[in-house]
Amino acid sequence: MKTLIQAVLRIATDRARLVKLEARNAKSGIRKIGCLGIAGIILFTCGYALLIFLGTRVMSAKLDISIEAGLAITAAIHIFAGGLCLLAARARSRRARFFRNTLAEINRDRKWLQDIKEKLKNKH
């Protein structure tokens, strides 16, 4: 029983090292996805605020046409750029497969431990 516990502890230590290595590799991908998501949210918010401002100004009829056109173009650019950033973040997050090796090792360990458990059960 002592050797089984030592084996499990060694496996846990090895898996912790693997998680650490994969976390270091995943950090870059997660950072890119997060930056794109934040940029998209900021740009969408700016575009929405500009559209609200434009609607308010148009209804008040105190704004001349050139300023309206400028506000509309700026809002459209912000919304378009924000949409592109959010789509890029979504595509990257779907392609990203973080901790793939760790999960594979955990599944192998689970099967190995199950086999040992069945062998011990069959001996008694």
C-alpha cells in the first residue's frame, strides 16, 4: 500500500510540473484573447455612446449636417472595429486547446489507477 501511495504522489508531482509548463505556454494565447475581448468591448461601448450622442443631437435639431456625418462615421468605425476584435477573440478561443497534454496524462493516470484497483480487488 505504501508503494501505491508513493506512486500516486509521484504522479501528482509530475502532473503539477506538466500543468506549470502548459500554463506558461497558454499564457500568451490567453493574453491575446483577453486583449482582443477588452478592445472589442471598449470599441463597441464607444460606438454605442457616439450613436446615443448622435441621436440626441439629431432630435434636438441644433446640430448641422457635417457634424452629424462625422459622428455617424466615427460611431460606425468604432462599432465595426469592435465587432472585428470580438470575432477574432471568439475564433482564437475556439481554436485554443489549453492543457491538452495535462488532460491526456490525467486520463491515462485515471485508467492506470482503475486497473490497479481492479487487480487489488481481484486478489482479495
